[in-house]
Amino acid sequence: QKEVEQDPGPLSVPEGAIVSLNCTYSNSAFQYFMWYRQYSRKGPELLMYTYSSGNKEDGRFTAQVDKSSKYISLFIRDSQPSDSATYLCAMIGSGGYQKVTFGTGTKLQVIP
Amino acid sequence: DSGVTQTPKHLITATGQRVTLRCSPRSGDLSVYWYQQSLDQGLQFLIQYYNGEERAKGNILERFSAQQFPDLHSELNLSSLELGDSALYFCASSPAGTSYEQYFGPGTRLTVT
């Protein structure tokens, strides 16, 4: 079993829809939870990071962490065709020098 | 633009050869990370350097090595290349103590023929 599980999609939604992207994980030591957006063959772009449980909002993006369920989500409101990309969740524990564990990514297509 | 630069953008070489990939971190970032991304493996962590010293190691092959220089740029050396080493190689950097805040470069696409 992988430490981080992410549905690869693809996920196709109409423009303007609310998108929900999710990851589950097994390592209870993870404390920081990140979301990256990657356009085809480009470098991943950090969208936002969250510490521990709770919600964080940045514009049209909201990240949600439920540590009790080991489940994280990224919501995109009013989705745009420019949001079409692969979304990677990532996680890391706190303290010391630890490696980030990435999900395999969910491919999102927003149809005009 | 993340501020992280990588050269070259593309590299085509033959099996058995050796190549060097170069990365310059964002201004002020002390940590550099190297990742390999292939179609079937996702983003795999290779190695991390902090201010010139190795700090964490992932699934890096013995044929691969890296270093971070006093000016903080980093190089990833890949030797005895195999077809399976064909992938995108990304470098990322982060401010001191914030591995959760990594900024990725545009990557180097390596093709081994």
C-alpha cells in the first residue's frame, strides 16, 4: 500500500463547476499538507500548504485537512479552462530533514 | 516563474554515457532537492542538500550523485545511463527549514537512446 493515494482521474468538469480533488494517506506522522499544480511536462507549482488539520483558503482554492480520517481535499470554485492540469498532493512530517511524499496526481480537464 | 533555473532543458544521450544536470535555487534559498518524474513512477525524491551538505536521501541509485556548491547551485550527475533513466528531472529549492514550501524549476528532460 502506498503512503499516499490519489485517484489519477482524468476528471472532466464543465467551466464554472466546483472541483473536489482528494488524497488519503496512511502515515500519521504527516503534519504539513501541500497541493501542487503541474501543467503538462512543466515544473510543479506550489498552490498552498496547510499545517495539521483545518481549512485554508486562497482565492478560488480551499484546502481541507482531516487528520482523524487521514484525508485531504482541494476545492476549486468557479473552475476555469486554465485550471486544466495535473494536481499533486504532497505531505511531510515535522522536525528534522524529512522527504516530501507526493501523490501520483489527478488530471483535471475543465471544458469550456 | 519560480525563480529556480535548470539547465539544460533537454538532453539526449546514449546508454552508458554520463551527464550532469545543473540547478540554481531561488535567491536566498539554502535547500535544494532533486526529483525524478517518469510516466509510470510519478514524482520520486532523490536527494536533498542544505547549505552544501547532504541532508536526506531518497531512492537515488548508486550510479547517481549530487552536490551543492558554495554558491548554492547544485549538480546532479547521472552515469552509466540506462534506457530506464529517461525521465524529467526536477530541482526544487526552499527557504531554510521549510521543506513543505518547495519551489520547482522547469526541469530537464533526459532521453537515453
